[in-house]
Amino acid sequence: MATQDGNHKDFIKAGQFDFGEGLGLRIDEKRTHLWALSNRKDKEWFISQAHLFDKRTGKLKHVFIYRDTVNHFFNDLAIDAKGNAYITATYGGKIFFADLESKKVDVFIDDTLIRYPNGIELYKNKLYIATYGHGPLVYDFNDNSLQQLTGYSDRNIAYNLDGLAVYRNKLLGVYNTDSLQENNAVIAYTLDSGGTNIIKEELIAKGHNEFREPTTMSRSGNKLYVLATSNLNAYNSNKESISGIEQKLLPITVIVYSLKVD
């Protein structure tokens, strides 16, 4: 957790509350909730978790747990107006729903279009999902339909998006699979009035010298916070651990962009 004076401190300690490999994080300001996803393995069980904290005190309010012999891998989440969470399961190829009232989590969308989902965002009664298998998708709550988002010009970027955000009528995404890192980017898709087609595609940033494995982002007002340097490859290559490579890791870097008003 970063403090106003530029320092940082732990929100929870490593391993506390059985928190495993941490991924997506969202804050629900209205309810002062902080959601954080993690995954761990216990013998033959793959355990995907959504931890719900009081963001002011750090107190754990609840853990939504999905246990299976198949690794679903909770990755990212979006919070609706009622405080519930929609969660991407990257390896399982599904969208899960964590119900704040019932305190249960279960499959919400199971469709062949959802192949290796990652970032997820809510906008105007629609759910936008970044997938590596079929590019960006849009789920409409009005008729429970799921379709590919059309109109992008660069297929390579569209099929390799990580984190998503929304600003006005724009869907924003982080592209991070360039082998040389120099083409990693943040892209903005302007959506049509129906929210199912892209009418304009533009780069917010590309090839920033701090774009070393950028992954996700978060928006507050017209400010976009991009996790630019993540050390994700080093972590994965070291058997999903930083043990023994602490001195080789690059400083975690967040870049802040001011978004334009069209």
C-alpha cells in the first residue's frame, strides 16, 4: 500500500489469511471494500480465492473460495453497483460471480468464446472481457448475450490485452506481449452507442522505457494508473516465487496518465 508521503507498507503480511499468488485487486469506495484475488494449491486441490477486506482497517471480512481438482486461476475482477464481483478464471475459461449477499462464488458464464480471459470491466450494463483466445468480448446483461467486440484494426493488440479500464465511452487496455518490450502499449477503443463495436482506435502510450512487462491498470477520475514494471516473467520463471531472485528484480513502477476529454 502506497502512502501519501511516497512510502509504502504492507496491507497484509505474506501468507496471511492463506493469501496465495496475488492478482486482481479492486476497491469499492462506496462500501470501503478492498477485493483481492489469489490462487494456491493444497495437495490435489487448486484453490481460487477472492478476499474481501475493509480497506480502512485491513480487517478480513470474507473469503470467497472455489476449490477444484482443475486449476481455474482467478485473475481479474470488476465490481457492480451492488458490490458483487465478476471474476475472470484464466485457465478454466469461465467468468465467476461472487455474491456479496449470499457470500458464495460460482460460475456465471461458461462459453467457448471465453478462452484464456484476463482483464474485465463493467460499463453501461455490459461486461467487457479481454481474452487471448478470441480477443475482446462483450456480455450484455439485457439479453444475456455474449459476442466478440468488433471494429479493432490491430488484431495482435486486441488478442493480447491484459488489464482493462473504462473512461467515458472508451475501453482502455494494456498490451504487453511484445517480445522486445518496445511495442508494449496502452490502447483506447472508442465504442459506438450500442457498446458492441469500436469506431476509433488510438494509442495512449507505446514503447515507454518503463514498459517492462506492464500488466494492469486502474482509473480514478481522469487519471489512469498503469502498472508498468511488474517482474512477472522473472516470478513465473522462478517457479512462481521471488525466493533467491530478490536482488535481480526491477523496481515496481506505476505510470500515471491524464486522460483527454473528447
